[in-house]
Amino acid sequence: MKEKLYTIPLNDAVDANEECPFCFIERKVEQNLLDYVLGSCASYMESDTRDDTDREGFCRAHLKKMFDYGNTLGSGWILKTYYKKTLREMETEFKRFKPVGGKNTLMDRFKKSSAENSIGQWVTQKESTCYICDRFGSEYERYLDTFYYLFKNDPQFVEKVKKSKGFCLHHFGEMCTGATALMSDKEMESFFPIIFEVMKTNMERMSGDVDWLIEKFDYLNKDADWKNSKDAVQRGMQKLRGGYPGDPVYKMNK
């Protein structure tokens, strides 16, 4: 099947032959978004971008990655307007806040405290969005759709998946859930046996690499070949939860 523009990134991710093609894509998209938010293009100075970041904010993980990225001035500008908007919202929330109490019994107050505390609800709402997470989420959905499309229409892609190192457990679960929603019964009859075999084979491979890593610490094996176990810890962690635990910090390319 001839490659199309939207299929190239997914084919590249599978061709990379890493522990999970979706982790490969996730890292690439996240780095592109960090470059967009804080890189030399200075999008943080554009009013529409700042309106979005003021509204959505950033999660704890991406604030840390923004700090590590190294653009102190850019992060400062983003925080400047975000703080001003947050302070305005906070003043409004404080003015309308009414604590649970009065003549209610202690049990009534206990039941209502978590459900009706408007300040807690406001903070929870602010923590539910992240400029980078939200944009990655929409792109990730498109990559999942492309994966199913290629699996159904490109036999060469299926063969590449069969020979791949499989997926991390996190993305594997999401992929299976999506397949149930987006594939016909007949398509799933061929899809799941292939994916299950790929996962079983590669989880066993990963387990074996971890086993041999431990065996290498035995003095009897000090001169034995490391085989594929030198980086088994970071790959093993990735296989279970996704991401790249062994990656260096991603910094601004000045």
C-alpha cells in the first residue's frame, strides 16, 4: 500500500522497532508541543496561544518538563498572565463561597463537604485540563484511527506489527478498547489473535531480559554476555507503564 502523508508517522514509529510505537509517537508529539509553546517561534507571545494556556493551564508533569526545557523568560510570560487570570477567578470564588454548616448535623456536614465545596470544585476543574495533554490527546486519537485503518487495509503494515516488539501495556489497553469500538466483528476476529500473540511474545522477551540482568549481578556470570539486558530496567518500566524512563531531559535547542 502506497504511503500517504498521514500514515508516515505511524509507519516510522513501527519501523523504529522500539518497545512501543505509540510511546515513540507520544514522545515526538510532546516534544513538538514543548517546542511550539516555548521554542524559538515564541508562540507564547501570541495572544491566541496565551488565551489558550491561560484557560487550560498545564499539569504537574508538563510544568516540570517546561521548567527543564530551559526557556525561563517564556515560562515567566506564560505564568504572568495565568496568575492574573487565576487571581481574578479566585476572588470571584471567594466572594460566592458559602461554607457548609449552620444547623446541619455533623453527619450532614460530612456528607456535603466534599460534594458541595465550591472552592474544591473550582481547583479540581482547573487541574482537569492541560494545554499539552489536551492537544496530544486529540492527535493521539487520530494516530489510533490511522493504526486501525492500516491494519485493515495494508497487509505489509500487519506483517511489520507481527515482527515488532509489541506495545507498552498502557497503550495496548487503549488500543484494544478502541478496536472494540471501531472494528467490525469480522475484523476483530483477525485483529485480536495477532495483537495478543505479539504482546505475549514480547512481554515474555522483556521478562527474560530482566531475568538475565539480575543473573549478571551474580559473580559467576560476571564474564558472560549481557545479551539484551543492559537497558532492561528502563525498557521494562516502559513496557509496563509507557514513556521513556531512561530519556535525558528535553531542552530548548538554542
